Amino acid sequence: MSNSKCEQIFVFQGGGALGAYQAGAYEALHQHDIDPDWVAGISIGAVNAALIAGAPKERRVENLRTFWDKVSSNLTFGFGHDGADVRRISNEISVMAGALTGIPGFFSPRLYTPYQILYNREAAISFYDTEPLLKTLEELVDFDLLNNCRTRISLGAVEVVSGNFAYFDSRRQTLDARHIAASGALPPGFAPVEIEGRYYWDGGLVSNTPLQYVLSTNGSERNMEIFQIDLFSARGTMPKDHFEAESRIKEIRYSSRTRLNTDDFARRQIVRRAAKRLLEKLPPEFADDEDARILRSIGVEYDVTIVHLIHRRAASATHAMDAEFSRASITEHWAAGYDDVMHTLNHDKWKNRGRPRDGIQIFDLAHERHGKS
């Protein structure tokens, strides 16, 4: 299938520090000259999406590198690399250090003075201040470029009062740093972000991946090539202790039923093709029939290719893997994303792919590197 006929789309799941995996994956995609027409993200995926959409093509990798170097700059411990157990202890120390001192360019702990306790509503419902993230985004993201829709960007969040899921979309509104911060305002760590009189929390509270939004919002008949870069795997192993149980719970909760979404879309693609074929068989006198009009509305034919890339939890990972911003772990996540994309794009199945059968095909090729099915 020719890439020139496809709308290239990157879909970024949320996952805190694990988001460096998406940055590494983008670097590899960039080196293969795969340029997104649309980026969609939730939480840290929204940050990565903005760093890409809000920069010229030649500066996007540099943009991502600057951000991830900044957030890991305070946690550059030089120990804990001699084995999984020792490394796990080092990772736990990194988590505690980040919780106590904050993450540079991302968030800082609140100072609970009497004034803050009595008069600051945000201090009453959150532990950290995300003003550093807003400043970082203002420094790194060209919002004029982001809003010109050359690369469409969509960010998922949850409206606090109604509980409704919402998407901030550059096709529909002008975005700024608040929209990105709102998508990643995970309670109770972060306070909700106010936008036009409404308050928003992290979109991961409802769904941690924008895949369903992308699949249901495609307003054209162009073929779609979607690179879905997930940070939590729905599949895993049986936990051996409480810490592994916590890790597994987090993976299940935030994997967002990705395979369910793709399976459901595959069924709808089959129905679309069947509706189109049936309409072609109808006698002319049924062309304006009400049921025929309904079938015609769902019978738009376009092909969808989904490349699924999933961060795999390391043996040394802790249950707080998404809050562990040590330089060592960030570097490993980045390298893992880069290597998974390189493996996928150099795979014979990818290079020799054809037109999707029944309108959809899914590639999950990087799992071979990890010895998993």
C-alpha cells in the first residue's frame, strides 16, 4: 500500500515517565521520513504530541530530546546497574526523590503554608504544582505552528464536574499550553486545569488511548496508516508479589482495551464493505430507498493499517514505573522505542505488506524482539 495515499497518524497513550518510549519511537519514524498528518495523545502522550506538532520537522527530535533530558536531569544516580534487584532499589529511590523534590520542567511540590491551605483551592485537592510544565511548553512549543493545522493535533481530557470525556482538537479550536496540561492533570497529584470556565483532569481516567477517537473521527475517505505507541501492555504475567500485582493492575487499567477497540473497528470495516457490495447489487429503483441511504452512509470505503508498538515492562521496573524519571530509565525507554520501530519497519512482513483484507490490517511485530506472542 503506497504511503503517499495514506493519512499518517500517530496515537500516543498516557504513561508518565514511560513516555520516553514514544520519543524514541518517533526518532526512528522520523529517520524513515514518516511524517504525521495527525497526532493524538493523552496525558504524557499529549505532551509528546505537542512537542512534535508544535515544531518544524527538522527540530522535532531535538524538541523531544530537550524535554526528556530536562525532566530526568535531577535523577542521574550513578549506581544500580549491576542486576535487576539492585536496579529496582535505585528506581525506588528515584521515585521517592521525584515525589519529594518534583521533576524539573514538569511539576514541583506545593508549599503548604497557612495561606495556601486556607485560600488556594488547588492546594486543597492536589500535591503538586504544574506551573513548571506550562513554562516548559511555552518555551518548546510554537503554538502558532501547532494551531495552523499543518499537523492536526487532538488531546483527550475529562471534564471534572460532568465526568464527560472531551477532546481538544486543533481542527476545532485554538490550543495553548493549558490544553496540554489538562490532558495530563492526573489527580490527586495534579490539580484540574481551567479552560473557558470548565475544569479538566487527565483523559486517562476514562480512556488512556485516543485510538477510538481517531477511528471514529476520520472525516475523509483517505486511507489511514496509524502508528499506535502504547506505554502499558494489556498482556502480562502472573504476579509473584504485591509489587508485581500493583504493576499488573496499572498495566490492565491503563492499557485501555486497545485490542477490543481494534477488533470492534475491524468488524465495522467488514460491515462497511458488505454494505457497499450490497448497494451495488440493488436495482436502480431502490437507490433512494431510506434503508439504502442508511447503508450508503456507512459504506464509505477506505483502508486502515495499524502498527501497534507496546512498551514492555523491564525486569527492574517497579509498580511506580510511570513516576520513575531517572536518567538511566528515561534513556532505556527511549532506546526501546527506537529499537522497536526499527525492528518493525525493517521486518519483511512490513516491507511486503499489501492492501488490507476487509479494510484493516494490524501489525504487532516488535513483540518478536521480546520473545512474547
